Amino acid sequence: MNLARFPRIRLGHLPTPLEHMPRLSALLGGPEIWIKRDDCTGLSTGGNKTRKVEFLMAEAVAMGAVIVLSQGATQSNHARQTAAAAAKLGMDCHILLEDRTGYNEPNYRMNGNVLLDILHGATIEHRGPGLDMNAEMMAVAERFRAEGRVPYAIVGGGSNATGALGYVNCALELLGQMVDGGLVFDHMVTATGSAGTHAGLIVGLRALNAQLPLLGIGVRAPKDAQEANVFRLAQAVEEKMGLQGVVSRDDVVANCDYIGQGYGIPAESTLEAISIFAKTEAILLDPVYSGKGAAGLIDLCRKGHFKKGQRVLFLHTGGAIGLTGYTHVLPHP
């Protein structure tokens, strides 16, 4: 599994820390809970997309691109990290932002990730809900191409076979940390949305024979659709890496009980998880991905799905800057 065969530009602060969460573990009274701090990747406040853009931006540079495009929801962590990567490499960046929540509050539309997009120099177009956003992005890319510029378009979340290599690499990094620390985990949990993090991790873990079950907590799609999306992308990653049949359909597991009213709309369990992590471990979650992933972790510990005597690892996907875009739903005096 030689990832050095694929172009990569180092942008992240890696490896990210692997930490025990003793106060959260004591509060829940179940398993020993640890956290993989991919909120600490460093690029423009960090997050999981940094690992993906390391491979994606290398591909863009190799293709001679002068402008990078991507798309996402208004408070997209991916858009922010793509804009930051482009700024660091001296490339232009154009982002399409989709309204998936119906929120019109000024902080949601202009603060948080959106503010950082602008500070990094990205130009922005807005779209209403329900469109094929990748198709919209490709149409804009053609517009730039007609102007004589060479564009590179990145799918939503950076979740294609190239981007997912970042989380194959994360699996390799994690196994090294486990060996160095003498750690064995019984379960691993992370948020799953555009599928790249989940797919890359499961390919890496299975290829390394880590014997570590991975559970994705869904943030948008129903269970069957989410698992199908992850498995489809995992197969594409296998093909890109020259692997065959490493991941079976049974390896891909998602629990989509914590989505609430929809993508980007925090449920009560999301807000509770944000509060619990902040007050017990001084760790900030985001309202879209990590908050819902942590809500699933907390509830499954309470229900005894993860049991006392086990050791569970939570992958933090970052995005805490998005909290400043959600002041209208977060508790405050």
C-alpha cells in the first residue's frame, strides 16, 4: 500500500494527536473513549478535508490548473479548506455555495466558514436547494475554460477516489500511533456525509488488516443510501490503488438515526453533544458533522452498544469555526 506513488502536497499538521478523553468516559460510564484530533490538521483552523486536498491540489498542480473550483453547503468546511489550500499555493479559487437549510440569519450567511472563504480570496456564487451541484460546478468550470483559464473542479467534500486517499493515509498513520502507544481499539466512530473520509478509512483499515470495525454516523442520507455511496467510493479507491476486494459490503456500516431535520440543521442531540464535549474535554465540535457524529457516539454509549471494558475511538472531523455561523441555534445568555 505505497501511497508515495500518488502526487501529494503537504498542507496539514500531521500526524494529528490521539488523545484519551477521561472526563467524557467517566460521564458516560461505559467504554474508555479516545479521540483522533483531525480538527488539528492546521489548514485554516483544520479539519478532515485537509487530508483530501493534499492529494487533490497535487493533481490540480500536475494538470496545470490556475483556478480551483468546488461546491458545498453555505457553511462548508470543505470549501474553506479548499480556498485556504489554493491561497497557500497561489491559485485562484471559486466556490459554489448551496442553501440546504433555509437559514437567512446574517451570521450563517456571512460568518464562520463563509468569512474565511472570503479572507482566503475565494470568489463565491450562491445556489438554491435541490440542484445537481457538481453539474452546476462543471458548467462554471466550462465558463472559465472559455475565458482561457485552466480550471480544476473538485467534487463536493473532496470525496472522489483521489481525495479519499487522504483517509487511506490516515488509517496508516493511526495504526502507527496504535502500535507506538500499545493501544487496541474495539470500535471506531466518525461522521459520514460525502463519503470520502469513511471510504478512505475503511479501505486503509481493511488493507492493513487492522481488525477495527468502523461505524459512520450519518449526517444527511438514509442508511441504505449512505452505505451504498460509501461502498461505491471504497471500490473506486481500491481500483485506483490496484487493490481487489479488500472491502466487502458488510464492512461498510452507517447509523443514520441522528440526522434530525436534515443536513446542516442541528438536532437537540447535536447541541447536547457540542455542550458535553466542550464542558468535559474542552473540545469544540461543529453543528453539521462532528456534532452529529458525537451525538451518535454518546447515545450508543448510553444504550450499551459500546460497553464498559471496551475502548472506542472517535475521529473528530473538525469544523468548529462553523459554530460562529450557528449563533441563532446555540445556547447563549
